[in-house]
Amino acid sequence: KNPRSSVIIVGAGISGISAAKVLAENGVDDMLILEASDRIGGRIRKEEFGEVTVELGAGWIAGVGGKQSNPVWELAKQSNLRTCFSDYSYARYNIYDRSGKIFPSGIAADSYKKAVDSAIQRLSQEANHDASTAHDVSVLAETPSTPKTPIELAIDFILHDFEMAEVEPISTYVDFGDREFLVADQRGYEHLLYKMAETFLTTKEDKILDSRLKLNKVVRELQHSRNGVSVTTEDGCVYEANYVILSVSIGVLQSNLISFRPPLPRWKTEAISNCDVMVYTKIFLKFPYKFWPCGPEKEFFIYAHERRGYYTFWQHMENAYPGSNVLVVTLTNGESKRVEAQPDEETLREAMEVLRNMFGPEIPDALDILVPRWWNNRFQRGSYSNYPIYVNHQHVDDIKAPVGRVFFTGEHTSEKFSGYVHGAYLSGIDTSKALLEEMRKDKGRKNENQAFL
Ligand code: FAD
């Protein structure tokens, strides 16, 4: 029988590791971290591809240069993480049509302005509609101009699937600044997690050798009562603790990977199932040489196609890794799920056709392709939570509220910074602080009872 711990943390992504660190700093040393995969990091994940390190998950530190410092930027500085400034707002001036012509900047700017105006109009309609008690859907039916042409569709995709900063103030940029830095370090973004883990777990030569971290432990059942929690893993092990912190993604909570006994209350399951999950896929392509422009403001380019989101958003990696000859194309949601379901050769064929439309038939074939599968990964089931711009505060409160001895953390529990690395990092800290407070109260109650007896 495994010894009972004070706290079990399920998941060793950045929120799980930051939660564990806060517990350790407050004297809770007997925590246990159970991680389903064979590594820490979760959605922060590097892989060697085309002789460089690419980030399959989080790639940017978003929100830098403001009055307040982004805590993840601070961690990056402390760890000497190599980053490079990255500005995709110029992408809108590098829009290619199917015949390889770049749209004149005036046309692109006009289409962009139209899309921003339309998004603002739509949002204010939605806000008014939410505020009104009348269920009058006809107000919403009169939507502002719907994007139709390839350039309008491409800009609509960029605006809604990447940035909304020009439409609505986004807490990340308001609080931490509007600059973004791409992580370009051979040790990967995940190096930050190792540096954090090193402060409270035993490590040797960049390896964590601490029995309090257990990898390849897939939690399948969580029993909870007034007296404690009991966690069963796929390999049949049972771990007991006073409390559990669940840091698995919103996609995993929506799936049936973990069953709860007794089941979670209805307010909780409804909040979980009402949260949208975004799928965001970066596909990497390695070439024998580069054939794309690399000057200033050329890092990002866009392909305008009549199908929204069809291989729309491209980035070259020459700024991060000069001479790497690697391109990245980003797909989202339906397109992500479609390519996840097909063989990589088919995705390669589609991507090459798009590139030949933009740069001509003579460009070389890619030497290699890498297609991450966040949607089909049963330990992720998506890339990040996607709350509407006008967040219903009760909804996030319900997602993060504990159920008895079960505490919740992760990017999806962050009201201000959901979807970001810093959101996950800060949520781990918040959850552990709330748990420590609960532990103090619990101890107080026990002392009172003993004094009474
Ligand atoms: P996770 O990292 O998902 O950690 C949860 C852990 O739980 C995982 O390790 C998982 O394996 C484990 N787990 C799941 N189920 C079980 C189980 N049953 N038992 C045990 N363990 C389990 N953010 C940015 O700030 N900038 C970006 O540029 C950016 N780009 C992104 C691009 C992509 C493609 C993706 C996927 C994400 C991106 N994000 C970005 C978001 C960012 O990566 C996440 O918000 C953050 O890493 C989430 O951390 P977390 O600790 O909440 O969850």
C-alpha cells in the first residue's frame, strides 16, 4: 500500500509544477505528482525537427514590455532562455492569392479595417443581446458583413483565431504589455519547468530523480469523501491523500478519462461541458533551401483561399534559427481535426500545393513534415480553453471552484489569462494558496474538536 500523502497533484504541466512548488515552499513536502505521459511539460513540448528544436505547443511568451512584468518572462530571464522578438501584425501585408500575387497593402488594410469594425459591431450586439432579457434572436441574425472573398476569409481567420487585441482589450496585453517573444532555445520552452522543478525536487544532470514525481501514471478514477481522496491509475495502483489538485486540461475533463466517485455535482459538470476548446496545430516543414522572402516584416505570410483557415497562416523560422529552412503553418479547429485524421503524406501534399500556388511550381519538395495531434491525444483533447470575449464570471468561478477535497487548476481556471502559459503558471500558484488556506482551516477545526473532547 502506498503511503498517504497530504496532496496528490494530477498532471505535471506548468500549472501542476507551479502548484507543487508553492506547496513545497509552504512546508508541504509529502505531495505526490502523478503524470500520465513519460515527461513533464504537458502543452509545453519541444521536439527535434530538421536539426533544430521546435515547439509543438506553446511557442510565444505573450505580454511583454508593459508596466507590470509577465511572471513567465521573468522566469525566462532567470533561466537565460533564448527568445526573439516576433510581430505578426505585419502578416496582413503579406497576403498571397492563389496565383502567387501579393495583395496591395491598401486593399489588405481596407479589408482588415472592415473586419475589425465588423467584429466590434458583432461583439456589441452580442453584449446587448446577453444583457437583454428578451430572447430575440433576430437581433443577432442581422450580422454585420459576413466575410466571403478569399482575402476577407483570410483576415477573418487571422483576426478571430489569432488576435482580437484591436477589437477588445485583452488582459495579457493590458497588464503585461503588447510585445511577444518567440522561444528559440535548443533546451526548449520546457527548460523553464525543469528550472522550477529543480527548486523542490531532487534532480541530477537535467533529470528529475524524485519519487514524488511519478511518470506514466494515468489517473482513471478519483474517489472523494469528507475524509480524503483515493486515486486509481490505469496500472491498478491506488494512491491516497488528504486533498487532490487536478491540473488536467478542460478537454480531458470533458472526456471520460477520469471518473469521479461520487460524480461531480451538476453545476460543475455543466460549467466544464460549456467551455469551448480550441484546437491549434502548428505543422512544421523542412526544406533543402529557402525560397520565401526573409527581409524585415516578412516573418509571417498569409494564403488567401476560398476555404476559411485552409493553410492560411505561415511563418518562417529564419529569425529563430537562421539557416534552418523550416516553415510552420498553423491550422485551427475543424482544419486541425481534419489533418489529424489523415496520413501525414496527404497533409504534406496539400501544403506543397498551397506553397506552389504562392511561390511557383519550381520550389523544392519538403524533406520532412511534423504534424502534432493535440486533439487526438487523450491526455489533452485540444489545445486550450476558449472563453467568449465577454466572460460570464460565474462560469470561470464554477470551473475553478473546488468540490470538497478536489481542487482544480490549469489555464482554463484563469479568468484573466486563460489559454496562456502565464495563465496556467499563475493558476497553479492561486490554487495552492487556496488549498493551503483550506488546510489551515481544517487544522484549526481539528484542534478545536480535540480541545472540546
Ligand atoms: P497541461 O500542460 O496540459 O498539463 C496537464 C498535464 O496533465 C499534462 O502533462 C497531461 O499529460 C496530464 N494529464 C492529463 N490527463 C491525465 C491523467 N488522467 N492522469 C495524469 N495526468 C494527466 N500559451 C502561450 O502563452 N503562448 C503560446 O504561444 C501558446 N501556444 C500554444 C500552442 C499550442 C499548439 C498549444 C497546445 C498551446 C499553446 N499555448 C500557448 C497554451 C499553453 O501551452 C497552455 O495554456 C499551458 O501550457 C497549459 O498548462 P497546464 O498546466 O494548464 O496544462
